[in-house]
Amino acid sequence: MTQAELAGDVGVTRQTVVAVEAGDYAPSVYLALAIAQRLGSSVENLFGEQSAADRPGLGDGVGAGA
């Protein structure tokens, strides 16, 4: 499926899909649900939090009270 096809299926622009993919845009709950449903996945699977070790500034002892 292309970004354009997904965008059309969930009612947004391709640029919105690009921004969501890149992590530059947090979708509304409704959009996240629509994307997950269209992709046959869950919101948690697609948009769930990364582990602390994968996020900058967390899990590395910097700024985490360590």
C-alpha cells in the first residue's frame, strides 16, 4: 500500500501520512484508529511508546534523576 492510498482510505493528505510516519505529527485518536484499522493492526502496536532505552535522554542516566 502506498502512502497516497493509505491517506485516501483514512481521509487525510499524503503529507499527513508522511509526517505521522516520520514522527513529526501525532495523529488524533480518530486518525490513529483509522490508520490501525486500515493496516490491520492496533493503535498500541503502531503508536505505542518506545522503550526507555530507545528514547533520547531516557535510559541513559541523563536527566532521569540519576
